[in-house]
Amino acid sequence: MHLEILLVAAGVAAAAPAIDGHHRDQQVISNIQVGPRPYYLIDHMSDGPLKRKLESCSEQPITHAPAFSISHRGAPLQFPEHSREGMLAGARMGAGIIECDVAFTQDLQLVCRHSQCDLHTTTDILLHPELAAKCTVPFAPATDDTTAQAKCCTSDITLAEFKSLCAKMDSSNPNATTPEDYQYGGPSWRTELYDNCATPMEHNEYISLIQSLGLQFSPELKTPAVDMPFGGNYTQAMYAQQLIDDYKRHGIRPSRVWPQSFLEDDIHYWIKHEPAFGKQAIYLDERVDTAEGYRAAVASLPRLAKQGVRIMAPPIFALLNATADGEIVPSEYAVAAKKAGLDLITWSLERSGPLKKAAAEGEYYIQSIAEAITREGDMYRIVDVLARKVGVKGMFSDWPATVTYYANCMGLA
Ligand SMILES: *[C@@H]1O[C@H](CO)[C@@H](O)[C@H](O)[C@H]1NC(C)=O
Ligand SMILES: *[C@@H]1O[C@H](CO)[C@@H](O)[C@H](O)[C@H]1NC(C)=O
Ligand SMILES: *[C@@H]1O[C@H](CO)[C@@H](O)[C@H](O)[C@H]1NC(C)=O
């Protein structure tokens, strides 16, 4: 992993011997660009050592794509999620690992989608009458007392049909009376500038693209939204195995693949049947969403470690706590995970929109530290506590530049 990062950093991967089937004729990114956002955030920090340290890196070229910076769904702060365009944007911003959430089609092919049933809000499927007719719930216009309805799943259509769709910003208008009106309605801080028919990705295309960029992979086995076994005989184990088989077929070394799931059984499946991949599996932990679940999750960490789980990934709020005087500190979960010898990864930075407004609304990702947030520049206080006090190994972000800048400035791999 480090060797490849260094090669990419030096811009010599293309000239180096083929690594893992990495093709000499494909283009790696040697000119990483973080754009103006990290500078804006630093400018809006309160004075202190962290601000001065981050400012001191302002004119330093970004020379490597750190595995610490993980692209979450591409770059969905601005680009349609899980599109080729979004993944390229994430790579240009220096993410060392790019994610593909995996769902299956009707003909059991794997594609990148955040949810098995989000095609009505993340693609233009409702504008294709012959495909829209296949949706689990076809479009129904809003009426005086009901919102517009639709539910379209990857498992409703074939891979070929999926690839005929345009990816767009995840949004919908609940008041729509036509499929055209239904397309837009997301928060104003996301943009539709790149919605001009972005390219949806099948899992195999994602693997080829990320391989050609010399970066690492984080596929997430999305929890099925249909009953399993699907179609009578496609089981959860077959689905979990198929995901791994795609990497084997491409000749990808397991050390470059970080498979994720919210289902504990999937993690145990990989540990047992595909140990080289399983030892890097990431258990996404949303048990923490309730107070009772949080306590149960903390209590389970020693057992999980004993069973061979190596990496836990709860949402950001579950790793942080705020003190009465507005300091951000590691939470009980963070302390317990370290004690159990587990590595941590967290999700998802840059998903909350304007930070101060999000804090005032008690938004999900920052709910535990809302009182400690007073300005946009607090984004880097969050990153810094996660990196240095909690000790996370990586951070999913909707805008990888923010994390890439920090990681480079702090010398994180
Ligand atoms: C839908 O209509 C309601 C009621 O008129 C309004 O409050 C809301 O802002 C509308 N939503 C959108 C996305 O247009
Ligand atoms: C699943 O069932 C279908 C149709 O019933 C059949 O064509 C297919 O071979 C079966 N697959 C497996 C793996 O059993
Ligand atoms: C947060 O800190 C408070 C005060 O120290 C403590 O009572 C509480 O248990 C902490 N919560 C978590 C989730 O760490």
C-alpha cells in the first residue's frame, strides 16, 4: 500500500512495472487539486496552533493521495453520487480510497448505488417510460393530501437497462405532479451543475477505473432492500462472495480492497471464506443510532475483536463528545474501541452542509458535538480530534479535498 502511494505521489506509477495488473498505458493523477474549500475553512477557524499549522501548508503542493482520505460515493457534495464523474472528482481531490456502494440488478450483476432502491431520486429513470413502468412503485403524482410516490430498485431492471440511465444529484420534489417536476428538490448547498447525464457505474467498471488510477477500493455490500434469497435462489452469501470474486477476476491484491457492510454476518462471512479480504473488512456500525444500541455496541467491541473483526466504522457523532466548555473529545465508543485493539474509520465528513446551521438543527453527523460548533472552520477541529485524539485510520468524505489537505499537511499516509 505504501509503495503504491509513493509511486503515485512521485507521478511515476505509469512508468513503473505493472503492479497488480496496473496497466502502463493508463493515466494516474499526479496533479492533485484541493481547490479553494480547505483554504476557506482554515480562514474561518478561530486562532490557535491548529489554524497556524494548517496555514503553514498553504503553498505546499499536495504530493500524494493518502489512504486516510476516503471518497464517500464519489464527491456528492457537488457531483451525482456513484457516477464516473464523481469518482474522478474524488480522485482529483486526492482521495486514496474510492468507495462503491454495491447493489444487484435483476440479472444479478453488481452496480454502484447507495441504496438498492434509490434509482427514482439518483437517476432519470422516471423519464424513461418503458423502464419507469418496471419500478417496484411506479410514479404517482402528488395530490392535495399525498406527496408524489415512486420506488425504483436496481433489482427491477437489468444491467443493460441500468447503464442506459443518467446519474443525477440525489433529490426529488415531493410536490411533483409530473416525472419532470419530480427530478429536483435537494438542499440548496448541493449543485445540479454536473447533472448533465452523469455516467452510472457497474462494479466491474469501477474496479477498472480505480485500478487505472492506481488507487484503493472500498466496496460496500449494501443491505438488500428485497427479501433474500432473491428470485428464489440468490442468497446473501452468494451476493457477498460475488463482490469478492469481482476483485479476484481483475487480479486485485486483497490488501488494496476494504470491503464494508452494515451487517455483522457479512463481515463474519468474509473472515471465514475470504480471510485475505476479511481481515480488512469494515463493520459499519449504525447500532449507535439509539442510546440503547450505543451501549450495546460499546459492550460488543471486545467480542468482535476476539472474533477477528479488525475495523469498526461508526458515524462521526458516535466517536465524539463535547465538554461543558466547548472542547471536542473522544467518546466512550472511541475509548472502548482503542482498548479492544480495534481500528476505526468514520463517516461522513462534508455531508452536513453549512456546519453552523447543521449544528443549530442537531444534524445527524454532528449531533453529539452541536454545542461545540460555532463556525465553519470548526470542520478542521472535528477532523483533528478524529485524527489525533480518536486516532481514526481514515475518514469518508463527500468532498475529499478537505481531508486530503489535512492529511498532507499532517503527514498522514
Ligand atoms: C412542497 O409544498 C409544501 C407546501 O406547499 C412546501 O412547504 C414545500 O416547500 C414544497 N417542497 C418543495 C420541495 O417544493
Ligand atoms: C437459480 O434459479 C434459476 C431459475 O430458477 C436457474 O436458472 C439458476 O441456474 C439457479 N441458480 C443457482 C445458482 O442455483
Ligand atoms: C459524554 O461526556 C459526558 C460528560 O463527561 C459523559 O457523561 C457521557 O457519558 C459522554 N458520552 C459519550 C457517548 O461518550
